[in-house]
Amino acid sequence: MAANKEALALVVDIGVGMSQAAPGFDTPLQITSDILQMIVQRKMFQQSKDELALILYGADDTNNELADDDNYQNINVTFSLAPANWHLFEEIQKIRPGNSPADLVDAVVVAADHLRRETEGKRGYAAKRILLFTNAATPFSDSNLQIIVDSLRRQDIIVDAIGPTWGQQDQGNEDATDDDDGHQNNQPGSPMQTNGHDQEESASARPTTNNHHQSPKKPLTPQQKTGIRVISDIVNTTEGSLFTFREALGILSVHQSKSVKPTATKYVMQLADLKLHICTYIQVKDNKPGIFRLKKVYARDPTTEIKVDRSRYTRDEQDEEIEKEELTDGFRYGTTFVPITKETLEDMKYQSEKCFSIIGFSDANMMRRSLYLGDTVYEVIAEPAYEEEAQTFTGLVQAMYETNSVAIVRKCFSERSSPELGFLRPHIAHDHICMYYVKLPFAEDVRGFDFDNLDAIKRNQPSEEQLKTIDNLITTMDLTHADRGGEQSFQPELISNPYIQRMFQSIARRAISPEEPLALTNTVMEMNDALIRSIAARSKRTIDEIHDQFVLRDTNRRQKITTGDALFGSNDISTKKARHEENGEEAAIDSTSFEAQAAAKKKAALKTVGTVTPVEDFKILIEQGSPSFSDVCKQMCTLIIDLINNSHGDSLFDKALQCVQCLRETCLAKLEPKLFNDFETLLKRKAADVDGRKDFWKKIIDEKISLITSEECIESNVIPVEAKKFLEEETANEVMNNTSIAGDQDENEEDLFDLI
């Protein structure tokens, strides 16, 4: 088993000195709690296999394996060595100051003994570390210090320390703070290792994740000077690292993604008759949060299995659950869903084979940035197992590099994948020779847009003064030397994805305060706040000049005059204003829009219910009041029957069903239930007489569009029991005798329309 995890003991001083601070500022213990939370969050979000232990010294109780009546007192192993989880997170929340003295060196010995006991006989540990949190204000004994340090070195235990200051302690500078140390022993693989850089904000102004502020600098006591010297000796001897509270906060505020070992995807690159075995690695990829895979982060009990249960229900009033076995895929054809089996889908899939074929070469200048597709760039190298082919691959890369060419590639990941188009760009740097693969769009994916030439219009051409102002803006906002020390700021490899950072910050905040709303502050963005402010201040004058030189004006384009009143009416503006004010409308000279006028003309000319928009036409005619209500309803009934009879299959059934629903709602609102009840009775009768139209009546039943009952409208003489029975009975001519609204059986369809 490969060694791929770390055993880390978090040793925290909770003595009296750690709980003292100036009024309005955080104590070192509060800042330590924030740092501990960040460490645990990072381990969980990275899905790290590292194991952590929490040891408190200066506690009121004693709980460790080495304790006896006189030694190793007031040292409490609060959380035994185990992977980071929410239980450890909750224990950190419960940390409170202690009142009993404890020896710093004894705490380190207890931590080393705990790591030895928990890792003895187990494999897979790449390192063992002790991370010490203290301000060195508690008295301790260093009589056996050299023996203890030698024991730590024999066990390969590295000691790191986080405290208020480590700078110039040997020179006795009492004003040394974390602002003037500028030194840290960053060792590869340390728990604080990061790509971030120091922040320029002062310690008193730099808030923590809980909006706390660090205490202002103050002189070191003689006890702190001695403690800092001893701690530094332990750290340096074990090849550890020293960090200040400020450095730890700046580093840990950035959540890191899970580190993934690069895995090669092997292909056989084919160029005509030449075949080369190659390997592709992901070089650049869009960083997407794997939050849905972080199941153990959510589970309070890691042994609890989290299952996803999905259910499917019908979209109707019955809301019945549908089993997965009863479902089948389908495609919409017009208003009809055509079912298709899984076997048919498999037969329809594109059949391909894994390939990486060069189909041609092109000039590298032809590969415009706008043609790049996908979210991943792959590095292509020769497979190490084939040395002769590697020489051929190297020659191909060099030839492409010298001729400034790229190779156009057809790539298919597997037999079940769709082929894609891409290009290979040669890359030669020192002894590393490779090619980069980038996906390209097909011709159908490219969209071309033609825009007017702005240079053709003289007024669109900028002046020399405007061009000079834009050049000044580019210069003032140049990030090449914007950072302190003349380095480039906001380097891509040092800037984390703000979306992912905000997501992790929100999850951690919710774990700390489940009931409180999420704050809008983002400590990740605050890390570069000073640099952003300096760039903005430097560019403010140039931006103000741009506002003055590039003025935006409202054109107030005049609308086309189309109304007769505007063309031939009075031109007296005051008369028009007075008329508009009398009507309670805003004074306006321009005419109404063309669309509004067209809609008004259409509304005025409408006389019958049309087949294109029958529901809208029906409502407009009802509002106009002409023709009469009964005549409009008769038109709607006739239209519904025609839609059903003329429907090709069920293509017009949905439109007819909407008309039926609209007719029922209108008759109910107008207190005319008999009109609708007579029509629905006729509709049921025709469903039995006309072949193939029973499907529409089934839609009526499914939608539960029944007769208007006396409970819905006082004018109706149909009781709810009869309405329910009306839908449940089989469609037949005899059903007319079972409804109280029907006439004699000998009445024909024309008689029913006469009733309407």
C-alpha cells in the first residue's frame, strides 16, 4: 500500500495567556479556533485521507495515556487520530479557555506519543506532524528538551508552529510583530503549503472568517521571548515551519480542490500508414466543483449510507406514482409522442471506434482563438514503452514547429463516444517535447455574423485625443508590474475560482451557524482588496476623462405618424395636451405604436370565432357583446365539432380541449350552465357515432371536464352525483336518458343546437 496520507496532531494552548486581548479585538484563542476550522474544512472539502487529532493543554481536566499523579497534567486528548469529520469540527466549536497551567513541552510529548500509538503497526502514512498553536505566554520546563527533540527526530515527527510572532526574538526586539517578521520556514508538504502570497493588509485590519480582528501589536514579555526561542529550536531541528496567525489566515482562506493524480489516456495516432502509440494527459481543465460527490462532508455519521431515491408521478389531479419499468422513451412528433424502445435507441446510435487520426495539416495562424472549443486542453506525448516510435514522434513535432504548422485530428474516445474534431499544436521547451490538443467546432457549429463597418461613418471614428485616453487606461490598468515587488498580479496559477471558494465558504458557514442567513462578505475576494483599490485609484482620473470624451446621448427617435388624428387633426399642441390630461393620461404628441393599432383594427373587424386562435377570438367576441352570447357559444360549439372531425389522428385534440375548457369557464361565469351541459351531452353522443373519436372523449374524462353542477352554479339542475355518473358511463346513445338535462331520445343533433 502506497504511503499517501499524513497523521497530524493539532496541539492547542488554551491557557490564560491565549484568552487575553485588548478591548474590541480577538484573543489568540479565538483566532486559533478560526484557523482550526479552516484546516478541518480544507481536509473535508479536499476529500483528504489525512488523519487529525485534537489535543488541548491548559485544560481543567486531564485525559492522555501518559498522565500520572505528577506528570502530564491538564493535557486533554479531545479527538483521537481519525479522518477529518464534523465531529472534530464540533469539538473545535466547544473549545473554551482553561484556568489550569500546563507545560508546552509536555503537550508536545503527549502528541508525539499519541501519534506513535495510533500509527504503530499501520501502513500508508507518508508523514507525521505536530501543529502547535500558542503565544508562548505559559511557563514551561525545558530540562529534558534535547532528549525530547532527539526522540522526535528518530520518529520522523515534524513540528510546525503558529503564533503571534517569530521575528527577531533573539535580538530582543520587543516591538516585533507579524508585520515585520517576513520569515517562515516553508517546507514542501507542510500543512500550510499553498500557492498564495502574503497580503498587504495590516494585522489589525485583516478580518477572519468570523469577521474578527487580530489584536494590535504589543511588546513581548520575557516569558514569550523564552518560549519563542525554545519553540523555534524545536521547529528548526525537526525541519518544520513557523507561521504567524496572519499568514495562516491568508493561506487557509483559499479552499483547495482535491488533488488528482494525472492519468494517461492511450491512443494510436495514425498518419496515413504511420502509426504511433501516444498518451494524452489533461493539461488545462475547467475547475468545476465536485460538491455532489462530497457525500461524507454532509454525513454527520460517516458510517451512514446516503442514498438518492427518485420517484415519478403523473402530471394530473390523481398524482399517481409510476414505476420505472412502466416508462419508455418517446419523441414528440407534432402534438403526438412516438414511443421508442431501448433496443431501437441502441440501433440508432452512431457506431464508431476509438481513434486519433491526423487528417491533414494547416498553418498555425489559421487556428484563431475564436475557434477553440471545449473546456479541456490535452498534452500529447509518445508512449514511453515505444522508444523507436518516440523518435518518430519527436521528429514530427520538430517538423511542425519549424514550419509553423498544426495537425487537424479526428478523435474518438471510445466506441460509445461521438467523434470530435481538433488540432495538435507543437510545443518545445528545453528537453520537453510534446503537442497540445484543442477541440475545434464542425462547420455546423460555427455561426457567422455580419456587422456594419463602423469606420465607414465618419462620426463613429474616434479622435486622436480619445485614442490617447484609451491608451492611458490600458497603461494604468496593466497588471504586469502591479503587485508589490514589481511582479505580475492576479497570476492565473495563484488565483482560485471565486465561485468554488464562495460555495465552500457558504457550506462551512452553514455548518457553524445553521440558523443564521449567509453573509454576503467573501474573505477570498477581500484578500486582493488592497491591490484592487490601488489599481482603481490609479485609473480613476483616466476613467473620468473617458466619461467626458465618450458622452452617451439619448437619440429620442421619433415614431412614424400613422393615425388620422395625427395626420389631419389639429396641430395645436396645447389642445392635445389638454385632451390627454382630461382623460387622466400622460401628455404625449407621438402616436400610438403600429402594433397596438393593428391589434385594435383586428379586434374591431372580428365577427366570428376562427380556427387559428379560437380561444382568443371567443373571449374578444364575448367582451364586445355582439353577436349575442348564445350565438358566440354556438360558433364555438360548431368549431369544436369541426376540429374533432377534421383532426388527423389527435393532432387537433389539444386545441379542441382548450376550447371546451374555455366554453365551460365562460358559461359558468355568465350563469348559463345549460348551454355547456347541452353541448357536452351532444359531444358524448357524437363520440359514440363517429368512429375513432372516442379518444377525444377519453381526454375529456382524463381532464375531468364534467357537466356544470348545482354546487358550481345556482342555475344548473344537475346534481354532483349525476355529473360524476355522466363521465363514468360508457359512451352510448342510451346515456341521453340518464341525464336530467337531456331531451327526448328522438331529438337529433340539429335540435340540440337549436336549444343552444
